[in-house]
Amino acid sequence: MAAVGDEAAAMDSISREPAAQPAALHPAAGGAAPAERPDPAAESPAAAPKKTGTNSDGGVETAEEAVEPAESDINELCSEMFDKMALFLQGELTATCEDYRLLENMNKLTSLKYMEMKDISVNISCNLQDLNNKYASLQPYLDQINKIEEQVSSLEQAAYKLDAYSKKLEARFKKLEKR
């Protein structure tokens, strides 16, 4: 993962400022005048001239050698890194906890919905059982209605036959009367 923002600036300052090491790293130069200090270019490999080279890609420069930063810089950067890593992990854990809370709430809501559906289905089942019992109690009356309907139908047929027979008789009677 590439460094961005403050991290990139800190990393850049580490690689570009090796001569800014504190005097604590040079005990011989503690009370001496600036003329007595050893030449930083002689001690620091970063002060060596930049090596440039070309290859077939068209003049690509090689990177300069990495220099180990000062102890206080390392401690400060490590502390900052650990603080940011702690903040990042805290955020990740918080997000995960929130996800689990959301999932728990969704499960509770789903459970309540299923309980409501269960209650509704129990009510429907009871109502259906009541309807079946009422239908069973009405069945003898329905059978009687069917018998009456059959009797009415046969009575109707008899009435039609009687009507037809009476018309024939009337026609015969009129015929006999005319003679």
C-alpha cells in the first residue's frame, strides 16, 4: 500500500534529510566548534553523489541509497505509526461491532415478523376449523335442501306432463263439441 498525506511527507523527509541528525549521535562534537565537527559528507552515504545510469528504456535514473534516520525521528515516526494503526484498528472494530448490532436488530425484527405471521396463521387455522365445524353441522340441512330440490324438479316435470295432458284433453273436448 502506498503512503499518502503526512506519511508520505514523513517518509520523504527521512530519505532527503540525513544530515539533520541531532548532536547526540555525534558525542565528539558536543562542545567543539563547527570547524572541529567531522565532515557530514564523509560519514553519510546519502551525501554521496547521485548515481545516474541509462539503460535501453531511455535514461532512467537509479534511486539514491536509503539512509537510516535519526533515533528520535524513528521513535517519533514509530509512535505516530502505532497511534494511526490503533486508530485504524479501532475504526475497523467499531465498524464490525456496528455491523453485528445491525445484524442483531435485523434478526430481532425478523423474529418479531415471524411471530406475527405465526399468530396470524394460528388464527386462520382456528377460523378454518370453526368454518369446517359449521359446515359439518349444516350438512344435514344441505342434504335436505338437495332432496327438496330433486322433489321440486320431479314435481315440475309432473306439472308439465299434466299441463300437456290437460291441453290434449281440452283439444279433444273442443273437437268433440264441434261435431
